[in-house]
Amino acid sequence: MDYATRMRTKLTEALHPVRLEIEDDSARHAGHGGANPQGESHFNLTVVSAAFEALSRLARQRLVYGIVADELAERVHALSLRTLTPAEDGENPVK
Amino acid sequence: MDPAVAERIRRDIADNDVVLYMKGSPVFPQCGFSAAVVQVLTHLGVKFKGIDILVDPGLRDGIKQFANWPTIPQLYVKGEFVGGCDIVREMYQAGELQQLLTDKGIKIEAAA
């Protein structure tokens, strides 16, 4: 199973997101330290979930990092995270 | 983690109001995420100490354990972990970073 699918499965189970976007951004980082020649090293994630309500920015990202800790340890070098509640997502529509 | 590394981190973030653990130096960042945080701090006119974790493998692993945060860069203000690139950027855009720095008594020069 590829890493994007693994992360999607775990995040879906743990957070029941109303919206989850996983974009592989590895190509843009190819060749720099930490980029894996096999790809799947850099991802942009947008997670919209009610689980983030009442959590600080730090706590939200810690929660996500914890869920995909194995993927980070094995292969994924960088996650760019947007962690929003459904209400915030309504206020900040993605361009 | 190595107690010497932990001690060094504690000293660095105690002795300097604003510390950025990053890849490369503030002048020559080696990673886009580190560069983005340098840019925000520079734009705000905040004096900060940049610490290059690439030159010290012990520190590179140690800082991740110290903050329980798996990625670099990491920003500390007055000894407190603020966040990584995404959080710094979001806080800056919302005006929260400026507020945090001001609340902690740190001078910012730019009118953001």
C-alpha cells in the first residue's frame, strides 16, 4: 500500500474527517536532503474534522503527527498541514 | 535522549528570547520550510538565534524528542515551543504571532 493511502486510511479512521486532501508534493523537493528517490517523501495535507474543535494549533498538529507516526518514521519526511474544524473550513474556503 | 543534548537545548532556549531550530543558517537556509519561518521573523524585524541542526546529528534527533514534534523547523519564544512552519505561518497571517511576541515583551519592528 502506498504511503498516501496508508495515511488516508489511518486519518479517516481516527478523525472521521468531513474533508481530507492528501497531495504528494515530493516532486517539488526532489534531490534535496530528506527527499526519497522513490518519492512519497513530502505531502500537503488538509484535514477538516470536528475532532479539532477546542484544540490549539499545536494540539491539532500533534494529533495528526501521532496518527501517522509510523509513516513519518519510515518514509515521509515532511507534512505540510492545514487542520481545520468544519466551521473554520467554511470561513476559509480553499482557493 | 542524550542528557547533554537536552541540557544544551534548555540553555539555548533560556538564554535567547527567540530561537529557531532549522536546516541551514538564517542567511542560507537549506530547506524551504526553514526559509519560510526565517522570512516571517525577518519581516517582523525580530531578532532571533538560528541553530543549524544539520551540523549536529545528536541535536537533530534530540530536538524532535525535546518538543515531541517530528519535524524541523521549530520555533521557541521565551523557552516555549510555538510550532513548526505551518503554525508559524498561520499565526503570522492571523496576527497571532505578532501578538504572542508582543505579549512576551519581544520587540517587533515591522508594521504587519
